[in-house]
Amino acid sequence: MSGDTNSLFLHGPSALVRLILLGLLSIVLMTADHRLNYLGAVRSTLALVVYPLQIVAAFPPRAWDWVGETFASRDQLLAENERLRTSHLLLEVRMQRHAALEAENQRLRELLGSTTQVSGRMLISELMSVDLDPYRHEVLVNKGSQDGVFEGQPVLDALGVMGQVVRVTPLNSTVLMITDPSHALPVQINRTGERTVAVGTGDLRLLRLPYLPNNVDLREGDLLVTSGLGDRFPAGYPVAVINAISHDPGEPFARVTALPTAHLARIREALLLWPTSRKNTAVVVPADAVAEGADQPIVADVTTAQPAQPAEPAESVTPATAPQSATTPDAAAETDGEGR
Amino acid sequence: MARVHRNNRWLVWLSFALAMVFSIMPLPGSFAWWRPEWPALVLVFWAMTQPRSYGVGVGWLLGLLVDVARGALLGQYALGYALIAFITVTLYRRIRVFPVWQQAFVVMTMIVLHLSLSMWVRGVSGEDVGGWRYWGPAVSSLIVWPFIYLFLRRLSDLYKVA
């Protein structure tokens, strides 16, 4: 404004001073954001400014979808309707059994004297088609703290576990997917009950199971379900299917990878889950896994509490010896069956 | 004249907003790696043509908003954009008289600096940015700059932003 009198020279040194001050401020901000998680409020406020831009950015894909749906031919709609009807019927039939099984499960649990854990409240949220940092597997969903979303909340899609909420703003929230290299998820092999940790690879279609000993009973096609040990995800939700096992006799652990059952690259809707009581899993588990339960929830908490810092947590998941020591007895018992 | 200028300030902010929209708009598959740094380009243009009004502070603020929009560490883009604004404001007399293609290379250099800073920050916070694809935005920004420059030039002439 006042520069008009001296329009040839601007600011002089003040630009440099400003750069240095703002640079220092940036470093302080980054440190606070990375190490201390203090900046939730700042982020939420700024997120309100950015929100309209996100709506605008997400508009073209939405409009495209809308056009597609509006002008879909009648035959297509009829076919889709038919397909949905069939799958609905199938699901209904399966649900009948499910109700009976759930009742039975509850009865058995009562006999055992432990608390029940029926799946809690769910909320369907839509993914906002907005690109975030390509180096992290994060997506934005259109529900926020206004709908009761909280940090660390488990998120599923129709086929399996998708990830967990890592940042919440009033109107939307960010979900970290299980394939992010910084994410580790306590899982269980459905067939054998073997517990381990599934770590993200940075590839949307692949998970790593780095802590399985060479002699573990494992086959391609085995389903991994959540074990509930991390105290974040309720137990029993499908996570991934084992797709490759390689044993290197020179290494203590087998090299195992798995394909997530959730279609992480194609998700449109995500289910936000409110587990009924997050303490229950801890009550149920100790019966057979005291030794392991002592270590793994910590593993999961370390890795899940600070998802903003990828490689580091993945390294701190080193209590690799814990799963081994806790599981070798039954693993040994089962390897004879495998004979490989 | 002065009144006209102040009234057209909205155009600058609108262009910033649009650039941010482009920076989060979903791109198919591997195109996402080649996304130009739209907000940085627009910032360079305004900092170059009006270094008195749009400088380090504006760049930093824009970067902070980009941080939030893209889910990066708070301050990561802010730092890089403040640096870009600083270089532009310092060299604006030279950059202005360069031919467009030469400007494009200066812009690419600035984006490379920003990406290097950003890589350093990611390295410290433990993110892995392996691969040559990381430098994709610098190349695409180089290609896109002449169009951005001519477009914004025309726009600012049309609306007499000064």
C-alpha cells in the first residue's frame, strides 16, 4: 500500500526475514503435528475453509456417476435389480443361520461367564472423490465428528476390513487403509487360530505377514480375520486371504503375503463401526493367549496411535519373538498334518 | 485506478481456490504422479506480477491450506511454497522479462527445490518416497507453465488486476 512512493524497491530485507520466520514456524508446526498431535483444532478449523474446495473437486466424478445412473438403460436397471434381488435373498437366508448362531454364541459365552460382543452400530459413509497424498493410503469419507466419528474408529467395506479413522474434522474424516506401510493390524488365521500381525506394503492389493515362523501351519487361500487384540477392531472380521508363502530356511520367518478381501482400490462406500464395548475383546481373549495378549495390543496401539509416521512404527513392531514364543506349541502340533 | 485494483483482488483468490481444487481433483491411476503443482504455479504468477501484494506470507498461507487439503503434515507445503514465493519475489524483475520457455525452466527449478524440501520433511517423518516418479510434478509443471502463464496473463489484462 505504502510502497507507491518507492515502487522500485520492495520490502528489501523483510522478505527474507519473513521467509526465515515462517520457515521456523513451519518447522515448529510440523514437529508439533508429527510428534505431539496437538494440532487437531488447527487442522479442523482450516479443514472448514478447505471443505467447499473438496466438494467442488469431487463434483465432476459425482456428476459423471449421476449421468451414468440417469441414462442407464431400462434393461441394465432390470438386470441389476434382478442381481440385487438374488443376492439379497441369499444374504437373507444366510442371516437366518447367523441369527441362530449368534444366539448360540451368546448362550455359550454366558456359560463361560464372559461378556457378549455382538457387532455394534454402523453408519454408511461415502468416499469423497478427492485425491490425497499419493504416498499414503488415505481416503476421505463424508462423515465427521458431527456424526460421532472418532479417531481410531474401525472402517469396513462390504467384504472386509478397510482401515481406521486417523483424523476427524466436523464434516469429514480421513481413513488410513490397512495397506499403508505404517499400518499394522492384529489378525488371526481363521482355520488354525494362529495369531499374527498383518502389515501394509504400500501396494493397495497386498499385505505382509512378517512374523510367522517357518514351521507354521499355513496354506494359500487361508482367510485372515481380525483377532481383536489391538483393542481397536472387533474380532472376527475378514481381512485378507493368503496368496503366497515362501520358506527360506536361512531366515527365521516365512515370507507370507495376503490379498485384502476389501476392494480397497474400488471402494465407494465405507461402513463406520461403533464396537459395542471396546473392552470386551480384552475380556474374552486372555483364556488362551495371556502370554501373547500382553504384547500384541501394545504393538497395535503403537502402530495405530500415530499413523502419521510410517516407517517408524513398522520398525517398532519388532516384538516378533512374542508371536513366535506364544504360538510355537500349537504350530508344532499342526505341522505334522501339513507335512511340508 | 486504485479502486479497480482492490475490486479485482477476488480474481487472485479465485485462481488460488481453483488451483487447489485441481490439486485434489481425482486423476485416473498413474496420472496422479504427474499432477502439476497447480497452486505453486499460480502463486509464482501472482508473486511475479505483483510482488508487493503476494509474497512470502501469502505463499505460506496457501501452502498451509494445501497441507490440510492433501492431508500432509501441517507446514510441509507451507514451507515449500514460502520458499517459492521468496525466490519469485526476489527475482521478479528478471523472471518477468524472460521468454516463457525460460520462465518455465525457472519454475521447474523452484518446484524441484520445493520437492527436495518436501522429500527431506518426509524423510524425517519416516515416509518413503523412492523412485524417479517423485519428480514427476516438476516435469509436468514445466510443461503446463506456458499455458498457465498465458491464461492468467490474459485474465489479469482483462480484469485489470494490478
